[in-house]
Amino acid sequence: MATIVGIHGLANKPLPDVEKAGWIDAIKEGLSKNCDGFDPGALDFHLVYWASFMYRYALHRDAGYPMDSHFDDEPYIEALPRALKRHDDGILDAALRTFGNLADIVTDRVAEEHAFDWATGPLTERLLKDLQAYYSGKKVRDAQDNMRPARDVICEGLAAKLKELRAQGREIILISHSMGTIIAYDVLRDLCKADPGFAVQHLITLGSPLGLSYVKTKVANERGERRSPTAVRGTWVNFADRNDPVSLDTHLSDDYGANAGGIRVRDDVVANDYVGERGRPNPHKIYGYLRTPEFSEHLKSLL
């Protein structure tokens, strides 16, 4: 069976073992409910965890401190009955696929003209904060207690894990979420630049900000061109919920060209069902993405 590597997204997270367990539970729930009871058994799953470099204290579930700012009120929760629904592609989806470049221009213009409105939500405020640290050279404390640029510290963790598994001859499925998709993209391009033979079989991006104007400009300025990483040899599929403010541009296929092997990103709009303990929907939450029918079916095909 293929090896799955996951990398989480923006903002603080529970402790690594808790976060990893939530990913696995959501993946298995989706495979079982969406794929006729499919059970992959024990998944060969590795989570690259980087929140500890950005946040001193992890989120917790201590019921004695429900008002603590570190209390996690969005843990993994099994979906409600009949909650997992396939996204119904409509006229807007067809228009975005057919007229991707025009829609992208419009989306970018709207983002520029309404930047203040877009940045007022708590998710996007945290994204902007984390992105600023990532791109600005802000220093954080690494595992050896040295102060180094956040981007270097975060990226080297994923690079080390991918190189380790690749050296073992593993077939790798890289699943990235939110800001983790930017990290995955940068690491894959850097690894292949250093070693043209480096490869992962499949890349999956969930709730990605790679389509945002700010990020696309950074990629173009740093890389010279926006395209699929050469390291990806099989597929790159991007899943996004249209209500997710982080993946404002749900279609990356008109933003990123094919790599030298002809691999091009394929977009799939989904419906993220996640609702937290306080009854608030969160269409950006990783657990919801990991059990959408479209994601489950794609992952099953890879496994």
C-alpha cells in the first residue's frame, strides 16, 4: 500500500498525536461511508507537524478550561447522518472551468478591490499572519533551540520526511491542507531543483490558498513560472469548497501550468460538511475535507 504523508495548515493545532489521529479517523470515516464500507486497514500515515514552531502552547481539550483561548472546540467529530454529500456541479462550476482565465482575472480584481472585506474574517486574518511570517523571514525557534527563518524551519521538516521515505522506495501520496499546500508546493519544487530525479507519485491539495493573488505573485516572483512541481509524477488534484474563504479561487488549473511530464492540476469542487461543537460550520476544516465523497473516491483509487 502507498505511504501517505500529511501536512497541516494554518493556525494552532492540538498535540501531534491528537492531530494525526483526527486525520486518520476522518480519512477512514470517509472511505467507509463513501466507498461502500471500504476499509484500508492500518494506514501507513505520517503527519508533518509544524504548529509547534509558530505557537508555544498546543490546543487542548481540558473541560475544566473551556474559556481558555487554547481550548479546541473544533475537534474531530463524526459527520451527522446523511451529512456527507457530493457537490452538485452547476452552471457556475462549468463557467469557471470553461472560462478559467477570465474568471481568474475577475476573482483577482475582486480580491484587490475588496481586500479589506476579505481580510476581516478570523480564518483569513490568521492566514495573513502566518503567511507574513512565512514570506518575511520572521525567525522562530527550531528543534535545536536556534532562532531561524520560519520558512526554512517549516519546509525542512517536510523535505526531510519526503527524502527519508523516498530513500526507502516508498510510493508517496502527499496530502496538504491550507497553508500546508504552499509549503508542499515550495518543498517539491526545491527538492526537484536540487535532485531532478526526486519524485512523489501523487499530490493532493485541500482548501488551498495557492490561487490567491498574493500567493500567485510570490510564486511567480520566486520561481519565474507557475506550474505543477516536476517532482509530481502521477496526479495533482485540488479539492476546494466554494464557501471556504482560504481557497477563494477554487480552480488552480488556470493558474498553474503542466510540468515537464505533462502533469497538470485537476480541480474538484466539494462540499465540506464540518460543524464544530458549538454548532458553527467551518468549510475550511481539514476533517471535513478528508471525508468528502470526491476525496474519498480519489484516495481509494490511489490506495
